[in-house]
Amino acid sequence: MTADSDLLLPQPQECALALSAHLYTSPQIAERERTCVFARHWQLVAHADQVRDPGDHAVIEIAGVPLVIVRGEDGELRALHNVCRHRAGPLAICDGRGAKALRCKYHGWTYRLDGQLRSAPEMEDARDFDVSAIHLPQAHVAQWQNLIFAALESPPPLVELLDGIDARIGAHPLASYAFDRRTSYAIACNWKTYVDNYLEGYHVPHIHPALNRMLDYRSYTTTLSPWHSLQFSPLQSADTLYGNGDALYYFIWPNIMLNILPGRLQTNRVVPLAPGRCRVDFDYFYPVGRNDAAHRAQDEAFSDEVQHEDVAICELVQQRLASGSYSAGRLNPKRESGVWHFHELYRRALREAATPTSCASC
């Protein structure tokens, strides 16, 4: 065990340090995260309308593995590896509707919607070749409300991950919201830098002046659950934006956010691209039947303003994490409990995946 590996041990909240800087910059750590964080836990991959009917499908990637989320003829939802068993060609290259089969774009091998190979052109002369013995591997898939999740390996039950959220959102079930659009942001920071920033309101008075006027900083609270956390504040804004109500900011391990404001749901997925780069996909949902274009435009403009403020500070923080100057600092127990919770889940994931030979890379 190295001195650095000690930083992966659990830390009491009242005296916790932030994660070490090299965990935000190391290519070796990024590779370990691919297998011990992203491959082992649920990812938000689609919304229900994308895969409503047989043959509807959505393409996604988890930890480097291409997947196609598809509704079968039997009504079952499956997460199939989007990799032909012949020579690794793609079966689907974009989202689609009503496909009758999945056909490899490289050599035309065709699979049923349940992943079973149906035909392989001109393979009649291949000795002991059995079409019925070939099928696409499957990942885990589950639906909650109107959101679809998938995982490569055996994750904790999704019901455990989301336990308590249904009761809290109560009168505003997410299934009553319809997808409107996606906006993505490419950010020059590590994925954890972005998550850290999301998980605390400590920075709001300093970075987000307009948002700060809407929220009640004195009443801003964070509630921790085993696999997620909730940041809550009363919200007051113009009727043309959100009106008054509750601001609910859910973080779901390891990289999923639900931003629930009056009349609007927004989901975020933080996708690591490199040690110092990530992409954040923002999907906007609005109540079914509400077609207020002006409200949606104002919501998008305000959200974009807030995100550019976050992008700017996250990129500056990432530069300093990579500078060699930073040593892990103390977390604020009152204002950064969500950050501490995330760091503890992260430390645990790396500890549980560690082997005697891999600990030194931590």
C-alpha cells in the first residue's frame, strides 16, 4: 500500500479531505474508472418514448462498450451489445423506429430483436457453422418512471439506487413529462470535477448571481441516501419562468442528475472522454400537454446561462488540479456533504475493485 492509497480509505465527514488531485488527471485512474465505476453501475441511457414500440431502438455506449437499447417483438426491453459477432461491425449507428431486425452495416449479418442471429450471407460453406448458436451478449436494463437505465455488469438493484425518490416527488411523477430536446456541453475538465461542482450550493452565491436570487441559500439543504443525494431549496422566480415552488437537485451515483423545477424536468449524464475532458448531456422534459414555446425558450436560455457559469469555473479548477500546486483540501461539513458522499462512494468503488498489484496506481 502506498501513502496515496490511504486516501481511498473512508473519511469521517467532519474531518474529510477532498480527493487527491491525481485522481482527476491520471490516465491510469481514468482506465480503472472505466471498469470499476462505469461498467459496474447503472447508467441513464434513454427515455421511454425512444423505445416505446417493437423495433424502436437507441444507441448508447457504456465504459467503451457500444449498446443498442431495443424493444423486442415480445414487448421486452433489451440492452444488446451493438457489436456483430462476425467481425465487430455496427448493427445500429443511430436511434431508430420500428426496425424488423438488426442488420450489421459491415457484412449484412442479421439478428432478431432479441439478439439471436437470423442469417449470415454466404456462410453455407463454413464447416460447423450454426446460426442458432450465435447471439448478441446482453447488458442489464431497467425502466424507472420514463427513464431507461443499463449496466454492463451486475449492478445493485435499481430500486435500491432510487429508493425514496418516488415518495419525495409524489405529486409530480416524471412519467407525466414528455421529452423535448437535448443540449450537450463539451467541457475541459474531469467528469468528477463537474460532479463535485454540481453537488454543493456553497458556490452558488459566488458563481450564479441570477440563480442565487431565486434560491434561498439559508434554507439550502442536502439529504444523503445510500446511492443518491438530494439538494433542496425553496424557489421563487417569475411566473414566466418557473414561478414559486421547490428546487430539487438529485444526484444518482455515479454520474446522473435529475433537476426538477416547477413545470420542468431536466436530466444530466456526465460522460468521461479523457482525464481532462467530459461531455454533459442535458435532456429537457415538460409536462404532457403543455406547449408553451415562450416558457421553454426562457427555460433553455436561463439553464444555458447557468451551465456556462459552471463550465467556466470547472475548467479553471481542472487547470489548477493539473498544475501540481494543489493538495487535497478540507471539505465543509455543512455545505459539502454531497461532495463528501460522492467521494466516499468513489473511494469505495476503487477499493472494492483494487487488487494487490493495482493499489499502487491509486
